[in-house]
Amino acid sequence: MSPAADGSPVVVTGGAGAIGSVLAVSLSASGHPVRLIDNLSSGRRDAVEGLIAGKRATLKVADLREAGSFETAFAGAGAAWHLAANPDIRKGTLEPNLDLEHGTIATFRFLEAARRHDVRRVFFSSSSVVYGLPTVFPTPESYGPLLPESLYAASKLASEALFSAYAHCYGLTAYLYRFANVIGPGMTHGVIYDFFEKVRQTPERLEVLGDGNQAKSYLRNEDCVAAMRFAGEHARDPVNVFNIGTTDQISAREIAEIVVRATGGTARIEYTGGTRGWVGDVPKQLLAIDKLRALGWRPPISSREAVERTVGELARARGYA
């Protein structure tokens, strides 16, 4: 049975974000009334305006750190998805309280709302960065110890721990999803977005942080949503942990070359040097997705195809094509 298969409402925090808005459309298409919560710091109201206008979703603009501002949205809900977080790892390093407040504390408020309103199924968008600098590739969910390299990663790991504790203490069923890099047309941060912004500002050159050899997996947001919902329909442990990604990698150098071609082919690519793009960056990432594959899910496209599709969409939106 899928989450809220009885047609009861579903809560989505971060519901106006690049992934949350796609999840909202997917849940609505399955017949679930969707209650979105977002502070609109990085989410966009226009991403969910159609759902709201069609009365298939509601949007509560609220701060998750303040329980009284959003908790009524949980009343009568059948499931709750927690996707809200600071999306910018580098910003969290510059502002050390950011991930604590908008990550860990917000997660606690979310889980307390679920507990108080008896929402039994809870879902969390974690990240591959909880693995720190793994020495095993592809990296399985059983890898450890987990030693985060950034405050963002530390907050994600702390939030996973809270979900696990609430599941065991209060009888919730928790789903923890460790994402590869998730990309799509609604993105507001990340390497592809940054490259487009750099070319817009200085068309003659594209600065790439690091040596360009950083290699990671990239997954489209609609495929990420499909994987999350698939796992939710097929896994039934008290705490369910899944990697979500593709089976291949693409380097920052290759992504830069794809962006340059899409923006006219004139920008000169320059590298700042070093193996990392910034403090807390994980230069190599490849997740083992055997657990999801065993349930029957497969990524429909490769990392390169996901990048090329997203670059094409962003190029068209910016008038390059």
C-alpha cells in the first residue's frame, strides 16, 4: 500500500522546492490532497501555483523552527515528507548555526508534529554526504563509520538519528533517503546552476572550483521522486534506509564542457586547483543502489543523460537555445 493510499492528506515540507514541488505533483496525481509547507527562502510559489489554483494542494508559508506556525497542517494527515532544509552546503559553513536551526531543529519540530498528530509514516530527504569521505565505491547503506565533512552533512546525519529514534520510541515507520546529486529545471543551487550563473556574469570564462576531476552521480528530480515513492510502497521495516542515485558518475570537467557548448562554446574553462571545490566538498561519490534494485527500481537514465537534459532545459530557459 502506498503512503496515504486511503486518500488522506499528505504533508510535504519544502514543498515549493525543486524536489518538493515535483513530489507534490506526483502525490496529487495519485489522488492525495497535498499540504505544502515552505518558508520560500529557496522554494518558489510559482512551482506549485497550478496545484494550488486547482485546489489540489494548499501552501502554508511558515518557519519549521516555530511549531505553532505550521503544526495544524498535520491534523488528519496520513503521511508526512520532510524535504525542507538549507540547500547550500557552502553557505552553512559560513553561517555555522544555519544547518543546526534549519536542519536538525526543524527536523525535531517536524517529528514532534507528526507524533502529536499521530502521522505514522514519515519520510526524510537525507544525502550521500552523510558518508563523509568513503573508501568503498559504490558505497552501500551499511558503510561506516559515518564521519560528516560539513555542517550540512552533520545536520543530515543528526536528522536521520532523530527519525530512527522517533520510529523506535513512538511506533512511526521512517524512510531515510540518501540522495546522489539531484538536478532539474527548478534547481536554485548546485554545480550546473552555478556554472550558468558564472557564464552569465563573465561570458568569456568559466571558473571551476578544484581540478575538475571531482566525479559524482546525478539524478533527475522526477526520477528521485519516483524512487522515493517506490521504496515507500515496497519497504516495511520500522526504519528503512535507501541510497538513491545512478550507477555511474560524471566529472565537474565534463559538466563544464557541456555547459560551455550549450552557452555558445566561447567561455574558457579555468580551474582553481586542488582536489576539492570547497571546504566540506566530497570530491568522489558513487552510491550502491542494490537495495532499491532488489525491490525492482532502476534509474531510467545515466548521470550524463541527466546532466545533458538539465543543461538543455536551463539553456533554453536562459535564451541560449
